[in-house]
Amino acid sequence: MAVTTVRLQAEVEQHLEAIADRLQRSKGWVINQALAEYVERHQLEQERWQQTLTAMESAAQGKLVDGNEVHEWLASWGTEAERDAPGPRK
């Protein structure tokens, strides 16, 4: 495990101590949890941004799915006549 030094504002330090006391955990544990959640959220945002760029490129190339086909497909879910997902128009 690595060691990193962080300077905290007094108000943040007070809140951190209160949280650690309430959870009966160390300040280091609380900081690790908070940073792990932040890193995970940041990674998800990056993945979503990449998916958005990919979708925009597909749309720019004309690879689109008709909205009515999507609604019909969704309406078929759970029925005897459930459809396969519609593909992009070419």
C-alpha cells in the first residue's frame, strides 16, 4: 500500500474526523473509500463519454435505428412474438 500526504482545509478535516468517528473507522479508511468511489465514478464517466463519441460517429455515418422499430421491439418484450433488436439502417 502506498502512502500519500494530503493537506486538508480545516473544515474538511473536521468533517472527516466526524465521519470517521461516526463510522468507527480511521480517517485513512474514510479517505480510501471516498477516493475509490471518486475514481470509479470518473472511470464510468470516461467510458460513457467514449460511448457517446462512438454513437455520434455512427450517427454521422448514417448508422441509425428507426424510432418506431425500437418502440415496436420494446412493446414485444415478454410476449409470444418477442422480436430481435432492430439493427441500424444502411
